[in-house]
Amino acid sequence: MKKITIDAKKCSGCRYCELACVFNKEKTIQPSLARVTVFYNWDEGISVPVMCYHCEDAPCIKSCPTEALHRDENDAVIVDYEKCIGCRLCTISCPFGAVTYSVEKSKIIKCDLCSGDPICVKFCPTGALKYEEPEKISIEKKRIVSENILISVLAETLHQE
């Protein structure tokens, strides 16, 4: 299955991926509704786009009591909004924080790979995002990266207060 792969060394932090995503999906420029979020680690000077990894053994699918989350023909994890009751169990079960909830829209928000043609990849000026067959990466490595991103975001938030 093709996935969006990320080369954090190439990411400039421009956030074009966020803007392209939210405009494509919501027809507005409101980054909080994007399916991709760029986190910046001040200590390392690294920007990292984070989105759904469409895990092989997706915890979000397993946690959904209404089976609103399922795989499409591209093997992407997608949402059936007719079945979604907004319980947010998927947001809790995602180890990467890639499934979010929009209070104003009363629905979850997650990457669906734009039906196999991700707009974020097209608008990435540095080539940090690619849509390709990824190399096998262990879930543990992904968790470590995700935890490091979360720690840096929390530290940044506390620093601003």
C-alpha cells in the first residue's frame, strides 16, 4: 500500500501541506481543520508534518464502536460520517494523535490520502512529503518519534504561557 512518507530533514516548516489540505477538504484556510499538522522542535530546529499513518493494524478502526472507520480500495483508513457518532474513541486510540476532533464541525478529522492522490504531497515545495511504498518501519520507532514530537509541542506550549 502506498503511504505518505516524510523526510523531516527536507521539511522547511512552510506549512504549505496544511494549507493545501484544509483548502482541498474544507474550502477555507483554517489550519486547525487540516488533516496534517506541522510540528516544530525548537531544540533540534526540525519541522515534522504529522498525519494518519494508515496503520496496518489500525487501533482507530478497532476502537470504533459503530464501524465508521474502515479501509477503502486504496487500503486507506477512512471515515463513514453516516456511521460516526462523534464518540472520539478513535482520537484516544491513535498513538500519533493523527485523528482529531473539530468541535465546530462536530466530526473527527483525519487524512484519507485524498482518494489516492494526496494534495499535501503535490504542494510540498521541498519534497519532504512523498506518496510511495514505504520501507518497513516498526511501530515502536513511530511511537518514539510521535512521543518526541508530543514532548516538544507540550514544551513549546508551556514556554509560551
